[in-house]
Amino acid sequence: MTTQPLPRGLWGVLATPFHGPGLDVDVASLRREVDLYREVPADGLVVLGVFGEGVALDSREQALAVATVAEQAPDTPLVVGVSARTTAVAVEQARTAVSAAGDSLAGLMVQASTADPAVLAGHLRAVHEATGVGIVLQDYPEASGVRISADQTLQVLADSPFVVAVKSEAPPTAAVIGRLSARTDVPVFGGLGGVGLLDELAAGAAGAMTGFSHPEGLRAALDAWADGGYVAARAAYSPWLPLVNYEAQPGVGLSLRKEILRRRGAFAESAVRPPARNAPSEILDLMDSHLTAAMDLLAARRHRKVD
């Protein structure tokens, strides 16, 4: 295994589809979702992230999801989320990921489990040494309950040369990303559904590591940024922002994303596993307007490709 920094660009965080009364992992739908991201294209894929409901899967299901993605996208680098915050369980999950992903594995995404730099560095080191795989440090206080400062994160990075990226999702994200990017060569990615993508890029983000029902919008923003900087990226991304904002609503964002993926034909069902919440009908009733606008944007994108 190598510990090369992750490539810049778009890392698509996959939702895990379920079906049937037992909410079993839907392999066929997962394959279609992978194909969607490959067509965009994404530069890499993230399996079992927070919005991939990795914490809701048992070890057999985790292995199934990772192996399915690796098989469907053999030429695409993968990052696999490790949901456990205790070291022994995190190591066990990491070993499962290594076995299932094979040569596609580019990193293991491990959440900040403490704000103590020495303890966190030791936690990350244990996962790395057990697998030989580079670590993506995820700072997502909404999921972990841990609030770690940029200076503390930099201490962790100084003691952890095996960290291949940071996923920074602690608001205000642009401020944190700016501080980290100015003081480390480790690539720093934004997340949170792309809500702050433009500001994050301006602050020095290496790209987006997030999920979105229409990753074409994320791709458009990143490509425009590479070609023309902020002005071009703002023009390319602005039409997508109403849907980004709609999908990022706290508590029901995952349910909305899955329902949109169902309506796009990727998922057979939009079920989430409890305690994740289903979106109320009042919000679902607004979806058609957003999807009509998205269809127009996709049609324009296809027309530009043909030209």
C-alpha cells in the first residue's frame, strides 16, 4: 500500500441504497449510482461515508458495499469510511475495507474522535499501521460530536505523515480550510453537500468530497474554477445552488437525496435506515420544481458536450 496524497478534484460520496421490507443493501441500485458518478466523471469515490450510512451497516454489508463499488469502478480510486470512533473497532472496520476494496483503495476516512492531538494521532496511526493504508482525516462535528480547531488539526498532521487528505466540514468551512491550506501541503477537501463549495475553493480547497444527487453540478463548478477561477465557477455553479440548498436541509437531506436519485432512475427505492428520518410530504411536494430546473441544466450540459 502507498500513502500518496489524494488527487485534487471531485470525490463523490455514495449513498447506500436499500430495498425491501428488511432494508437490504440494493446492489443493483448501487451499481447504477456508481455508473452515474463515472459518467460525470468523478475523480474518486467514497464508500460508507456519513451519508453512505456506513454506521448503519454490519460488517458483512460494509464488505458487500465496498466490493460492489470496487468491481463496478475498477479504474476509480476509492476512499472507504470508517465509522467507529474507538480504535479497536475502527481497526476491524478498516481491515474489512482493505479486504473488500483490493487495489482500488486510496485511503481510509477516519473521523476525528477527540480534540486531543496526541490521542487522535495515535488513533489514526493504529488504523494506518494495521492496514498500511493512507488516512483521510474527517472533521465533521455534526456527526462525531468532536470540535477540533485548525491548530489542533495541524498538530495531528505534523505527527501523522500517513494522512493523505483532510475532509473539513466544520462551519465556517472556508475559514478552517483557508487556515489549513495555508499551513500544510496535505490536500484539504470541502463537503457538506457542496453548499460552501465556491468559498471553499477560494480559500484553497483541493476540491469537493461530498455527495449530491446531481454531481454534474459539482463537476461544472470544479471545471470552471480550473479554467477561469472564481468568476467562471460562480457562473457555472449558481444555477445549481437552489437544488444544493434544498437537498442539504438538516435532518432530512439524506432522504431527499435518495428520493431524487430514485427519480433519476439510479435507485429502485429511497428508503433510509432508522434513526435517519424520512422527508415530510410538504418538502417532497417542492421537489418537482427543483428537478424540472435540473433537467434543463442537464440538457444544456449534454448540448455543450455535443458541440
